[in-house]
Amino acid sequence: MNTTPKPQFLKSRQRDKARRQRGVVTVEFALLAPLLLLLLCIAMDMGIALWVNLTMQYAVREGARYSVTGQSNLDPNATNQQRYLAIVQEIRNSSMGLYSLVSPSYVITINGATQTYNTQTSYSTGMFGNPGDIVVLQINCIWPLLTPLVKPFFANGKFSFSVAATMRNEGF
């Protein structure tokens, strides 16, 4: 085993090198941290957009399941309950609070004939069809994105998506 001590000039060089390297990790972190934070924000933004899409798909499916029965008991108006208001309320209840945030507009296709509705227009009583009709319930949604560098890749910085469910109304 070699136990000869290192010469003094080698020890001095190691100390100088260590002194010159001090703070390099901090500078590297300062250069990379914004990029990593941006990538994290983009991943979170896209994950939230996907979650909103899946949640609204679930809400439309639940609304379609409710609508095939012809019921109107979910209409918030206790007197003169309307079926279309009950279906919209079921979609609202199943959307986990996202309904008003996605600015929904409806496209209802009944036996091939298309009707368009949004939250600002009035609904018609035959909006979801009659017994035996095949109805396609489609909701177009808009979700605002938060990450600034992702916004140019989407129209107006918003994630637009559409969810749909097809059903055949029961004999009610």
C-alpha cells in the first residue's frame, strides 16, 4: 500500500478547482429551473384539459341516460316541469361544477335533423325528441388554457372540444 503523502502543489490545485466550481450548481439550476417549471405547467394544463374533456363526456352520457326515460323530475322549477330543463340539470349535476366554465352549446340531432342550442337561447320542448326517436346529444365546449406558451397552438388560447352520446328514446 502506497502511503506517500501528496505533494503540496496537488493539494493546492484541488482547493483552487473546488473554489472555482463553487456556485456552478446554483447557476445551472437558475438556467434550467424556468424551463422545467414551464414544462411542468404545460403538462398540468394539458392534464386538466383532458380531465375536463372526460368529465364533460361523463356528464353528457349521464344526461343521455336520463333523457331516454322521458322524465322531468330534475327540473329545478317545481311547477310545470319541463323535460329539456331536467336533462340540462342532469348534465349540470354530473359535470362536477364545470358546466358553467366550459360555455356549453348543444347540437341535437333527432332522426337526422339537426338543431343547435346554447345557454343564451331558449330551449324548445321537443329538444330531445319523442318516444322511439334516435337522438344524438352533442355538446361543444371551450376551456381556457393557462400556460402562455401553449396558447398560440390553440385558437384564441382556448381548448375547444366536443363530446357526444347517442341514444334511442324509450316509449314514455
